[in-house]
Amino acid sequence: MSARAETRAREAGAPESRAGWRPSALQVIVALTAAGAALRFATLDVQSIWGDESATIALVHRSFSSMISHLSSSESTPPLYYSLAWVWTKLFGTGPIGFRSLSALAGTLTIPVVWACGREVSDRVAGWAAALTVVSPAMYYYSQEARAYALLILFCALAFLFFERAAVRRDGRSLAWWGGFSVLALLTHYFAAFLILGEAAILARRLGWRRVLAPVAAVAVTGIALLPLAVDQRNSGKAKWIEESSLVSRVGETAKQFLVGLYGPLQIGTAVLSGLLVLGALWLVVTRARDAERDRARDAAIVAAVGVALPLVLAAGHLIDVFDGRNVIAAWVPYAVLVAIGIGCAAAGRLGAAVGTAVCAIGIAVIVATNLLPGYQRDDWRGVAEALPGHAPYSRVLVVEQYGGSPVSVYLGPLHAPVTTGVNVREIAFAHLRTRHTSGAPYAPYVQLQAPPGFRLASVDRNEAFAVSRFVATGAQRVPVSELVRLGGGPGSEVLLVR
């Protein structure tokens, strides 16, 4: 062989040698799932159990029949998650790790499911979809919260996967699986219905209504069966707090949640930067995606848009206003697939990889920073409990903000609200939490320094997440509850008797 021929041969083989070893699709998803599991389970007890989680604990401590009967008065979601959590806690306990591990498992399983959704387009899109799920601050947050949302996201992701397959393969098996997981999603959260509607409309247009009638009927029957419970829960007023907040602010919070999670350092800046990167990914869909990729992106965009827009329209029209970022969070799955198509489409090249890497970097930075900064975490009732001294031979009173009694009792044990107009105690503690601030760092917790009559300030335990002020007296003093409520922050404060 001549020297020129040898040179040509080496040049022809250069790309392959430079590329070296590349992981298979299976190796990629195994590695990403393992990383997601490690991230979720290793930090499961970093943050305190907060108010909503304490409501779940109160339910699963009941008998199964009592738990189901109390759903209408204590919750605003269907019974499937609570039924599974009831069984789960009997096996793993109600400590923070055992209690939250059901959601952590659901959040971890969501990673390969979203990967499978992306693989309906290509292996490259699948990898990016899974990577986005691993480091999404919102997906991480709900994977560590003992509520229904992680399970909702998992079931909606499975339904979306089989929706994708049914839309392309047009087979009855995929339709049946789509219907089954849609039923499970609806049994987990009512807002799954909005995603199901978008998927059903696309399937009906592609396959005809006759083909989708059976799975849609199964979902409809499930919805009808849930209707009496939904009406009772609506009438109980548990979700009234949503209507009392500004719809515009809720829309902004929802967008931020999709981008960088619920709350974190520099959230406005990180959300704007992440939003610009997502717009770049959408631009890549429009300008560089192939027809097949663009078709899948369009389906994902429609499902995500319907899942968010329909409840928003109902809220704006004052028909049923329960629009909230938590309630529409399952739309994150088709949103993530849409973004992954942009950064992972065949012609995205290095630009797509750069955009995807930057989005993932922001996500992991937010997760790490939030775990390091207590002020950005869930309400720290564990810290409040630890700030109080151990067992005392006399009665004590703890004054907390509204709805604080339930989560703090997780760490202090059963507490009792005084039923009289006054209480005889030797020690009074006032606890205040930091206040979240949308456009910046949280406001520092208020420190109570005014002593009730007959008491003196004994100690103040304060950090960026909470402040606990303790007052003691030389002997038992009778203090009016109204005075404690006034000092504790006014109407809504809870006065709890700690024995």
C-alpha cells in the first residue's frame, strides 16, 4: 500500500477512533436512573416534614376505613395514593425516610419512563429527557414529599408513553395500556383528566373515535365514580386558599416551577436563564427537527398546553378556580419530552448539547443550593421542635402560626390546644418561620421578645429558617389564651399545650 493510501485509510478510520467507546442506550438509562435514585434517597431526610405531609401522616395513622371516610374532610384528591401510602407505612414506618420513600420510588421510576417516552423519537432524545427528569428541581422536590404528586407524575408519564405508541403504532394493546394508566392517574389526582383529554383528542383524530371509545369510557366511568367524593371535597373548602391568591401570581409560580422548581436561591434569575434556554430548545424544534421529530414535538406540546390551559381557562372564567402549579405538575412530562426533542433532535448538534447541558447544570445547582440553605427548604418544624428543651416536670405552652400544630406534633408528639380561656404554665415558647419572598431571599423569621406578664426571656434560638423564643416564670402563672394569640401574631395562631 502506498503512503498516500495509508494516509487515506487512517483518515477514513479517524472519526471512529476519535469517537472511542460510547455507552449503549441501556447503559445510559441505567446510569441516569441510578444517579436519580441516589440523589433522591440519599437526601430524603434533609428537609423537615411540613404541614401537608403531616396531614398525610394523620390519615395513615387511622384504620383503613377511617382514613377513606376522612378523605372528604381533610384532602382534595382521590384515594389511590393514600391507600398505597397506608399499606406502605405499615411496612416501612412513618419516619421521614420510610414515609417519603414511596414518593422517592415513584420519582425514581419516572426517570426510565420518561426515557422511554423520548425513545419513541430517538435514543438521543431519550437520554436528554431522562437527564432533565433526574435534575429537575420540581421532579426532585415531589420525589421527596409524602403527597400524591410523585405518583401522579409517574402514572401520567406511563399514560403519555402508551399514548405516543398508540398514536403511531395504532395497536389495541397500546390503547389498552393508555386507558389503564389514565384510570390510575385519575384515581391519584383529578387534574390528570386535563392531560387525558388532550391525549384522547389526538388519538381520536388519528385513529377514530370508535377505536378509542373503550379506554375513554373506562376513564369516564372512573371519573363518574369519583364525582361524589370530588363534590364533598370541594364543598369542604379545603382548596379555598387557592382562590384567595392572585391568579396572575399563580401562573407565574407555575412557569417558575416547571423551570427551576418551587423555591430556591436566585429563583428569578435562574428561572429567566432557564426560560431562555428552553426557548432556544423550542427554536431548535422549529428550525432543525425533522418531520417525524416535529410531529412528536407537536403532540407533546398539545398535551402539555391542554393540561395547563384548560384549568387556567376554568379559573379565569370563575367556573372552578383550583389552578395551581402543584395541580398541573404532571404536564411537566410532555413539556420535558418537548424540550428534549429540541436539544436532542438529529440536527441539533453541539448547540443542542450545549443548551441541554446548561439546563441540567441550572437544575442541579438549584437542588444543591436548596439543600444547603435552610431558608429555602420546606417549613422547618423539626428545627422548631429541637429548639425546645427536653421533658420538663411542668406544663409548657408552644405558640405557633396557623396550621403549625400538626407538623410540629410529628416531632414533639401529641399536643393539645387549651380548651379554656386561660392556662397555667411555667414556660411559654413562641415559634415563627421565615417568610418566602418571590423575588428574593426569604424574609427573616420574626423574633418574639415581649415577655408575657409574669415571665422573663430565657433563650432565643434563631437561624434563617425559624426563631424560637422561650419565656419562663418562677412558678405556674395563669395566662389568657387571647394574650398568647396576640403575642404570637394575632388571629390564626395556635396555642398548644406541651406536657
